[in-house]
Amino acid sequence: MMKKPATILILVMIVAGSLFTVSFVNKNFEIAKNLDIFHTLFRELTIHYVDDVNAAELIKTGIDEMLASLDPYTNFIPESDIEDFRFMTTGQYGGIGALIMRRGDYIFISETYEGFPADKAGLLPGDKILEINEHSAKNRNQEEVSTLLKGQPGTEVVIVLERGGHDKPLTKTLVREVVKIDNIPYYGMLDETTGYIKLTSFTQNAGREVRDAFNTLKNENNLENIVLDLRGNGGGLLHEAVNITNIFIDKGNVVVKTKGKIEERNMINRTLNNAIDKEIPLVVLVDRSSASASEIVSGAIQDFDRGVIIGQRTFGKGLVQNVVPLSYNTQLKVTVAKYYIPSGRCIQAIDYAHRNEDGSVAAIPDSLKVAFETRSGRTVYDGGGVEPDIYVEPRVFNNISIALLTNFHIFEYANNFYRTHNEIPPANQFEITDEIYADFVQFLEGKEYSYTTESEHLSAMLKKAAKDEKYIDIIAAELEAIKEKINKSKKDDLTVFREEISFILKNEIVGRYYKQKGRVIATLSEDPEIAAALEVFKNKEQFHSLLTP
């Protein structure tokens, strides 16, 4: 009689094992069954469909649509995109070192990187690419032209260009190089005591670059405060985020944990070294484009009460991807885990589907948020992104500025300016004078840059509603009068919005002379987040109160 419990236990184990085996077999059968259905469907489609079918394109579409039903970051990487993916993680590729854009039927140079083949060969923003290695560039998209320009370092590429001010096409022979884009386009001093580091990516060695920049600022200046700018930084390598956090947080602290389906792959990432500086007042700047590794750094700094976060709520990407090699030199970038910052919160958006136009996380009801505590006991929340300690309204450009940008008038004026002016003052001293702005307004004469104001949009909606509700005859005259007043006012928009148009124009012109570094420097004096950082550094009491419960 005493043996019954043991017998029952054995039977339970056998049944459980059988159920597991059946479940495993059923799952494998479902996979095999559906793959067979897909294979037979695709075979019959290629045989019977009325038009010729591009098999590779059709399969790629099927894969993309399948992965799109999961999350935004699980992607198939075909062989043709491997170089682009490698650039995202290493910051380097074989090519000429230029940014390109499409206008009409052609691709144009939009910017060159200082010291690389395109820059050394004298390629300029606005150059129209006619041919690459005797292949016409007309009607090619950016991806096709980018592929033609990239290649093994040491190989030649011959580019035929059309340039404003030249009657005949120009032929340039460039030797491709390993192009390495710096994680830090600029670092320097904002004033006598405040340092500034602009970090644009988290590719290999980002941590070392930030550490070296910080040490240089500290050793060569009377450094009392530091600003780390992560705005527009879409992230990158997780371990580089830990290394950067380690500059300000001492060793042995957990910066981020990853948790996924496979428990043995879950990781705890700690700071490994002594901090460079545990005391210096720190501000981290973020915006809606600060994502992934940027959110690890800003979230950890906030959770450890180590610095003040200024700007707007971050993007809300708390998912970890691994790259899995597939056949024929293709790869799968697959989401394998979520990451959790020191307070225990996950900054991943609760809902993948509901996002802002820029892709950042949309507003989340307070009822869905979960409260966590920082090291000192401040309350912080999960549910999507890192909320700043000091919120600053993002810069929003008026419709006329957007129209001037999208119609490339500011871009073209900067090109003309560069061709007719050999030099300008340093980036931090150059200003759009009355003379330059008047010349720009004259340049715009006869050029198309129509735009619809918000007032016009609302007026049109009111007119439609009035028609639907049979009130149009009563208010038609008033609506027409409003329209005429708006049109008259729009003629003055170049004057009304001169300040913001000059800001954009200044940035574009400075970029022609001083490249990416100059663009950063030129905007610092008119940057509202920078102004907020300098203000909070001046008020030590406010700075410390922001980090106290």
C-alpha cells in the first residue's frame, strides 16, 4: 500500500512527458504543414499567374509582411543590405563619404564628410550625379546609387557630375576608402565652466570616444558642469551604453537587464570600471528621437539620480535584437528580449501600434503606467520612453519654413552662397545679416513655395461644414474676407518668420564651410534645451532639488 504514491508519481511523470511530446510533435506538424502550404501556393502562383512573377521580390514581400505582424524591429536583411546593416553597428563602410538625396529624376550630393574621398575630390552639395562608372544615374533611387558608390576600399569610382555655374559636366575619379563616421561630431565648452559633448550614435568605441572627450574637456578647462547631448540619437550597441554610463556611475552597478523567452540568455549588464567623475553636475539632453541605447543611458542616469534629464519624452524602444545568420548570406534581426533599467522599469512602449508620426511612443493613459522609484526615492514611470525632469517645448517650424526646405530653396541658396563667398567667419560667429537675408528674399523671387497655413486649413473645414449644414449663403462673404486677409498676411511671412528662417539658413550655409561639426556649433547659442541646461547649472539649489524626492 505504501508504494502507491511513488507509482502515482511515476504515472503523472509519464503522462506529463507524453503530453509534452504530443505538444512538441503537434507544433512541429503545424510548422511543417503550413510551410508545405506556402510552398505549394508559391509554386502554383508562379506557374499559373497571368504575368511573369519576380520570385525573389514576391518572397521578400511575404517575409516582410510576416515580420511586420510582430514588432517594428524584427527585420529580414537581404544580402544587398548587409553593408548598410554593418554600417549601423560599426559606423564604417567602404565608399566615398557622402550623403545623397533624390530630386526629380536624379540623385544629388547633399553633404560630404570631412577628410574622405568625396570631400578630397571637391564634390559639393547640389552636385547632380549623371553617371557612375559609365552607368547612367537617371531614374535610379537612392539605394541603387548608394550601392554603385560603395565598394571595396582601394577601388576606383568615376562619377560624372552636373554643377551649377559650370557649362559642361565634371568628371571626378575617386578612390574608395574605409569611411568611419565619428560617434561625436563635436565637443567643446559652452561657457567658461560648462562642457558639452554631442553623441550621435552608439557604434563601436562610442564609450571610449565619450570618455576621451570628457577627459580632454576636464584637463584643458576649468570644468564644473557637463552636458551630454543625446538628441536625435537612435541608439546602437547596448554595451557602449553601459560604458558611457560607467563614466559617471561607479563600478558594480546594474545599468540594464535583458529578459526574454530563453532564460539562460537573459543578461545583467553592470558597470565594470571605476567612474571617471561621480560628482560633476550632469545634464543629459533628449528628444523624441532619442531611442534604445540613448534611453538606457538617460534612464540609468535618472534612476541613479546622477543627473538632470532635459528635453522631451524619449522614443520608447526597450527591445533587444539579435542578428541570426540565414542561408545565402542573408540575416534575420529578431527581437529576443526586453531591457529593464536600474529602477526595474521597461521603457518599451506598451503598444507597438500607436505611435506619433515620427515613430516615437504616443501618449499613454496614466492608468496603464506603473510607478517605480529611483535610488533616492523619486517616482518614475514605465510605459514608453524616459520622461525628462525638465520639459522643454520642441522647436516647431512654421509652414513657410517647411515649404522653403521641401522645395530646396534654402539648400540651393546655400550652394550659391558658397560659390560666391570664399570664406565666412567661424561657425560660432557667423550670422545672417540684413544684407544676406535681403539677398535670400531676392533669390526667392519667381520661385514656387506655396504652402497652406493652419488658418487656411481651418477656414476650408469651416467652409465645408457650412455647406453641409446649409449656412454657406449666410457666411460666404465673411469666409471670402478671411481668405483675402490670410493671403495678404502670407505675403509678409518672410518678414514675420525671419528669425526661424535665418536659423535654418545659417545652419545650411555653415554646413558648406565647416561640415557637420560647424552645424552643431552654429546652433548652440540659439538652442532652448542648452539654455535650460545652463540655467539649471546656475541654480545649484534647483539642480539638487530635482534629484531629491
